[in-house]
Amino acid sequence: MAVLAILSTTTGHATDTAPLERWRSYAGVSWEKPRDGADPAPFAASVDAPIAGLHFDAQGTAYVSTPRLVSAGALATLSTLDTRAQSGPARLTAFPSTAGNAVTGAPDQSLRNVLGFHVDRKNGWLWALDMGFVAGESEAPAGAQKVLVLDLQTGRTVKRIALDGVADRSGSFLNDIAVDERRRVAYISDSGMRSAPNNMVGLIVVDFASGQARRVLDKHPALQIEPGVKVMSHGTEVWPGNPLLLGINGIALSPDGLTLYWTVTTGTHVRSLRTAILRKADASDQQIAAAIRDLGAVGGNTDGIVTDARGRLYITDVTRNGIVRYDPRTQAMSLIASDDGVRWPDTPAIHPDGALVFTSSALNEHFAGSVKNGRERYELWRLPLGGRKLKAN
């Protein structure tokens, strides 16, 4: 019944927007430099290095993550992407450097496995959330779970914030990060997938000034997988027989930093909290939990979320292959764009031109090992936030 509810929920009407555009489509990835105008040679294990995270700096430079969840062999887990190339292998440059992404580097200093990160346009930084473990490891090495704040211009480490004390080295799954750039406070979602089915979910609050991190809402139901819910994509269950059990995942802030939003992938709802209570070091979990607001059913399973300058929340809907928008002013939630060509919409980001761009790399199929070498396609889809109206879905 829960699955039917997900598929049949009517969350509103499509509003003023434009159709989805397949903006970039890449046949794998490459960290080689192109020569004589030709495409660079694709990385031999591109099928094990799907593009997941995406963010832009103020000049429109794209940063992407290639998490080492399928294989530890990717040359980098965090890179810049040359979006001038529209096809061929994605042209990547390791950030801050190849050495800075080395799996064999010092675990507390080198980026090992980045899925979520944030490009801080106000301070000129990149906040990289390192899950710590890589494919084949049962637990993260000591010191590997961390946030590295990197200077966008030089790549130097501005600050390292340890997370071992607030995350479990074998059970945590440090998924995404949202940053209040003015207050320099970050919020991290721990999906706890490595401890499923009893996920060690939690929310981690990180203060840049003090370098301290604390964990709140540990194993709270509002962050946990919802009983009876199955994750659906393109009309079929994801990983039948070994279901995807992913707790709190997408996380985002309102433009003023006063409201935190999150979704649960193996779930159906979006929730929010005023951040003032999260920034109170002495606030109890009971007080924080009492302030949680349930904003309603999204209409499908979800992954990444982001807010625009007007405070509207955009949610990638992996069940309906598109984008759901929530307007906090009207409390309206609606599927505003969808395309059958989208395969697992993951991270949405706002381009400096105001458009929404999101990654689509069939992550569920890659993590299941069902994509054959040479058949991988890593795409960026674009949605102008304005323009002609779509018909209601």
C-alpha cells in the first residue's frame, strides 16, 4: 500500500516553468588532458566512477563528486568539470589535486570518498564532506571521516573538522552537507545505510569558528527509513531482494539560513526545522524533535534538494524522473518537470544564470553492478526556473 501511495499521490499542479533539457551527456569520465582538440581517452574504469554531486561557483565553474562506493580506483573523488564539452567523456580535473584525492594519502588529510559537498560563494571555499571509507573497507580509517574546507582559488586546506566523534566508522553513511555561509555553520545528513536495517541516522551540526561538531536527532524516526516504503525507479523496485534502505539524504537551507529542510530516500515526506534551535549547543534532542515540521508527501522517492534565491525548495524525484518544487510561502508541492530519459536524478544545483541543473547517472544501476563497461552515461539536465507553462502532471 505504501508504494501505491507514493505513485498515486497528487501533490499539486505544475506551475510556471519550462521543459527539462538534457544539457550535457558524457560517455564516462576522464582525468586526462585533451590533445589537438580531440576528446581525451576515457578512464578505463569509468563505469565505476559515476558522477553524483554537482555545484557551481560564482563564475559558473562546475565541481562534481565521483564517490568511491563501487570501486576505490577512481583517480579523484572531487573534481572540476569542463562543461564546455557537451559529449565524449566528462573532462575532469582533480580538486584540489590528484595527491589531495589519493586513497593512499593520510586519511585525515586526503579526500577518500566524497559524495556531498558545498561550494561557498560568499567565502570562496569548498566544504568537502568525506565519508571516510572506500569500497572494500568495512570501516573508515581513524580520522578519515571529516569536513575539509578548501580555498577555491588555491586548493589549500582552510580548516579540517574531524567527525569521528559524531559518526560511526562502520555504520555511518555521511551523505550530504548544507552550509550557512554567513554564520559558517554546516549541517550534515548521516543516512546510516551501512548499518541498515537499523540505520544509525542522525544530523550533524558543524561550527567553523570553533571547529567543533555535535550530533543531534540520533536514530530519530523523522530521519529514519519509513516502514513499508519501497524505493521505485522507472516503475520497478530498486534492488529487489536487497532493498535500498537509505535514511535522511537530501539536505538544504533557506537563503537566510534560518530553516533547514531534509528528505528521506526510503520515505515519502519532506521536513523542516528552524536552525536557531540547532545552533543552541544546550538544546536537547527532545526540544529539537518537538520543533520538526512535516511539510507533506513529496509524491515519490527522493535524493537531492536545493533552494533558489526566492526560498523555493527543489527536490529530485527518483520515482517520477523529475523535479518537485515546494513553495514555503504557499505550502504548495508539485511535480513541475519530468522526463523518462532521466535515470536517477541525484544532486540539483542552481547555476549562476538562475537555472536548475542536476546530475543523472543511473546511480542505482551502477551500485547494483548492472551497467556494463562502456555503456555508462553521466548526464546533466537543465531546468530554467521560469518561462512558458507546463501542463499539470
